[in-house]
Amino acid sequence: MNKNGVLVTFYGDDLTGSTATAEALTESGTPTLMFPKAPTAQFLKEHFPKARAIGIAGISRTIAADKLEDFLTPTFQILKEYESPIYLYKICSTFDSSEHKGSIGKAIELGMKIFSAEFVPVLCAAPRIGRYTVFGHHFAALGHGEIFRLDRHPSMSNHPVTPMDESDLRRHLARQTGLKSGLVNILQIDAGPEHIKRQIDKLISEKVPLIFFDTIYNKHIKTICNSVFKHARLHKPLLFVGSQELGYGFSDALINAGLLKAPALNNESEKKYKDKGPILAISGSCATVTGSQILNAGEAGFINVAVQPQNLINPEKRKDEREKLIKNALEALDTGKSILLHTAVGPEDDRIKTMRAEVEKLSLNPSAANDCLGDQLGEICRSVIDNCSVKRIVIAGGDTAGRIQHKLGIEVLQVSKPVGTVAAPLCYVYSKLPDINGLEMAFKGGQIGSVDYFHQAQIAHTPDFEDIALGKL
């Protein structure tokens, strides 16, 4: 095993979660880059030899199950060429998926075949952002507030595409695959590595290929990753399925295995870094958490502008709506004000109903409408960048982020700085387009972040891109 090669390879089923995984790996000492499309092993060797973790920011969460195999196979085959000891299929920490859309079960079946996995550990908890699994049942906090069982969560139980009506993760996954699944429960995990190993061995001997792990605390992730990695190193490369916070556990396991150096303490002060000026923020999320963040941004001095999404999907109205929003953004940034364009403020916003009515009127399916909306928001973002000197951009909403990233021609992302304690860091952008290369962008999931997230993203001080870049295109 080459300690100077790629040690962790991950495919994320959406952009925001992929960025959070890159943050976890980077913060815990694994030099990490993230690509929208899988580069060849030779490309990495020539352009980014310092990288030890490579991530692909995918969109498989939005892909129909019957198209998932054709969609994922070419990427998985390229990733296999990296010969990493650890492969991760990164899923949303709320496990939202279905047998029809974003099927985790289908992705696991494909991954087991391509990576020749003996068994697949599944850990979707993320304690740092309030996601927990106990005796196989999953729980999620609403922002930083009350914790709900997944099937009773105000947002996830009513998700417009993949509503979560089952908190038992094994039962939920059984709708998507015929593969048997077992559980290493919280009592066995707290009993220590030997108990974990015995339970893994027992389930493998019983021909149970999918092994779920309970998790409540951050320490559980490190314990599980170390235990599983020791087992997997004796056999085949490890194919793991789970949340972004596995990045912390993987780095710890690699350090303990002598494959990675422990990160040096960084005592540098932010004061020496330059202020990046006003920022552009775009939200395509209808989540409650993002709604509160939008209101807080207005109180913090952002100019909040309501996007009319129904106009952007209407061919006869989109040009006027787009030009109006671009004008608003440029005027705000020119006067030194940060601006936030939003398609909804929480799940009760009347624009959501209006958008649905317009989708029906135009005889669009929801997926096509969302694609169109994301493309239009991307056009707005690109036009603003082309016509002003904005240096930092924040995108809220996983699906929105992925579409805007495509519009901006982003080829690589490198984590710059966490924003608060949430999994949505600022990232440096690598692009062959001069106006895009070196920009900082943050991609925030709808359900995460402190109420002042946008303000914190605005005021963060970071080093210059050239000073810490891991390579170049």
C-alpha cells in the first residue's frame, strides 16, 4: 500500500455533503481535493500529487433508480483505478432515498460488484450536526434544536422527493435491495473493538453483507472506523457507505495505521488574512433551517431579494426575471453590500405553491423543473461574477449547488476554512476560466448550519489561494 498515493476515495451523492466530507478529511489531516467528474489516476499523479483523498461531488441522490447503474458505473470504474484502501459512497446523513429515486440499495449493489467488497459497513450518523443512530433507528435534530425520530422529523418526513416514513434504517433499505443487513448496536460498540470485531465476523459468517453501525458520539465514529479498517486491510479494499463525518474516522484510522501523519497544530491568527469584501449568496432551499438563516442575514446587513422561481421556469418570463435579479445583485455588491437571492423562506413560503402550480401549468415534471430552476440560478451567478469583482459566493441547497457548480465550470474544489462548526466550509475553486479560478465558494445543505451562517461566511478571513493550493490545472 503506497502511503504517497490516494488513501481515501469518496463519491458523494450530492455536492453539499461531498464538500462536508472534504472538510472532515482536510481538518483531520488528509490533504483532499474534490472533483465534479472523476479524473484519471494519471491526471492526479501529474497535476495533484500532494492529494491523499479524492472526492467526486455527484448528484446520484436525484437520479432515478433504473438509471443509476448506467450513471454510476463509469465513475466507479475510474475510482477503482486509484487503488485506495478506503472507498466511501457518501450519503446524506438523513438517509433520504427511495426505491425510485437516489436508491442507496442500488448503489451498494453496484459498488460491491465493482470494488469486490466482502461486506459493506453502513454508518449514516453525523453527531456534529445532530444525526444519531440508536438500535438501528435514526434521529435528526431540527437545526440545533429538538431531536426527532426520522419518520417524525418536520422536514424529512415531508421531503417533497424522498419523504422518510421509516426510522429503522434496515427496514428502509430493504425497500431498495434484497441484500441482507445486520447491526452492530450501541452496546456492542461501547464494549470496545473486540466486541465489534466479533459481531462483524458473526454477520459475515452468516452471509450478511450489509452491516449497520449505531452512533451517538464522535468517539464512536473513530472506534468503528479503526475497527473496520483493521479488519478490511486483511482482506479487500474497504467499501463504506455513510455520512460526511466518516472523514474524521478514516483519517484517524490511517494515522494509527502509519499511513498518514498526524496534522500539525495551526496557531496562525486570522488577523493577517485579508477581508474578502461583500459576498453573493443564492438559496434554492425551502428548509426551515435555511429560512431562519435568510432572515438572520437580513438582520446582519445582507440585502435579501425574493426570487420568483415560477418566472425562471417560464420561457416567456425568465429573461426579465433573470435580468432583474442580476441588476439587484450588481447594485448591492457595487455599494459594498452582501446580497442573498432566495427562492423560498422556509417550507411555508407561498412561492412553493406558486411554483408547483406553474410546473403543472407548463406540463413539466418536478425533476425537469428543478433542473431548469438550477440552470437559471447558475446563469445569474455566472453573470454577476463576470460583471463585478466578487470574491466569495455561498450556495444553499444541495441540488441547487450541484447545478450552479456545473454552470460555473468548476473542475476542482479544495477546502479553505470551516464556517462555524457546521459541515459547509468555504472552498477554493479550480477552473480554467480566469474569472472563476481562485474564487471561494461555500455549499450549504438546507438543513444544516447555525442561524448566523451567512454572516459567518461573509466575515471569515482566509489565506490567499496561491499560498495553499495543492496543485494546478
